[in-house]
Amino acid sequence: MDDFTGRLTKDGIRIHQAVDFAGMHRAGALAADILDRIAPLVVPGVTTGALDAQIEAWVLEAGATSATIGYRGYKHASCISINHVVCHGIPSDKKLKDGDIVNIDVTVVVDGWFGDTSRMFVAGNLPRKAERLIQVTHDALFKGIEVVQPGKTFGDIGHAIQSFVESKRMSVVRDFCGHGLGQVFHSPPNVLHYGRPGTGPVLEEGMFFTIEPMVNLGRPETKVLSDDWTAVTRDKSLSAQFEHSIGVTADGFEIFTLSPTGRFHPTYG
């Protein structure tokens, strides 16, 4: 149930109160813990369906709710995207192969608050070109996060990500973006991972949103498959994504979805 008691900006962005940060930390911690726990299970031969079933079991065990089950008809507790799948990969009986890179995206609801995070995993041996892609994507997320403070703009975040990625001769996906969250799954603003400095809404203390850049080794264009969910790179190049949920503080930011055991990067770096 949405019982928001803060205020809205002129752009429709929710400004939360100081007490709301605790709820977001609880939800974010559970989502991050689930991804920590799934890490050793991402191995060649496992099916993405089996990984999703384990994630759903842990969500229920924690007394929480999956935000994705039932969302627009979706039936799973995670999105699992392999290799050239950009996002919204549907768990199935597909088995992972050695060298596959995998993004797992989990959103849980704890006491009405949404914790949303994703990170990359590797089944078996990590190919060199995939390793570089994963590192650039990971670093791009933190380039964006480091910008966050009151007075900056969402265009500043997007520019920091885009300029870094393109300096590495990779591309930022434009068809999908981050979003506001809190006691709702998706709300304003759209958090673009590209843009011009000084543009877009101004950041204010109490804003909650995700930053979740998707980076392709090839061109940025994507297409959605006939299942109406799975997005893939048009040129079939590898894609990677990392996502954190963020709150704007008086002098910077808090990350709600930090890995409890330091496993956010697939090499635990």
C-alpha cells in the first residue's frame, strides 16, 4: 500500500522524509543479500529457471514479496539476461554454458518499500572481452552515482556515464533507463544513462531512484523479442548491466543495495 507522506516536485518526483531512508535500506539489503547468495549457484549447467526458483524461495523465506511476480503479467521473481540479452530476460529451462555472462535483476517489497538491484555474474571462465565490458559497466554505474548530490541534475548523471563508456569505445543503451522508486515500483523521474550536463530535473534531498546503465560492446540499438519482454542487442554484441537503488542526502547519496559481503562485482573486486 502506498502511503506516501512527502511532497512532489514540479516534475512529479517524490521527495521522501528522513525516516523513509530506513525502509529503503531494509528492502535494498534483502535484494542485495539474495544476489549475494545466488552467486555460487551461477555455474555451467544450471538453468535460469532453477536460479529464479531459488530466488523466489528466499524472498518468501524472508517474509517479503517479489515485485515482479504479477507485474504486467510477468511470472517470475527475477529477470535473468544472458550474453546479448540487454534486460528483461525470462527465466526458463535454458542451461548456462561456460563463459556465459549473466545479469540477474531482483526487486523485493519489504514493509511496503521496494528494493531494486541487479549485477553481473559469470558461469565458469570469464572471456577477456566480456571481462572488460563488465568492468566498464560497473565503473560507469559508479561514475554516475558519484555525481549525485543536491543541486546536480539528472543530465549530469547521464553525461558522466555516457562520456566514460564512450571513452572506452563502447555504447550506452538508450531504450531503457533508471526510475524513481520508494513505496512504488516505478515513478518519475526517468533516469537516463546519457545526456548533457545541466539538463533535466535538479536533484533534491529525499529523492529515491535507480541508476542502472546497460552497456553494449557494439552499437546501442536494441529490439524486444516476440515474448514482449526480452530485449536484445540488434547487432548481437554482448551487453552488461549493473543497478543500484540510491537516495539523495543533504550532502551526497546513500546506496540502499550495497552487497553485504562485497560481491557486487562478479570477481568480488
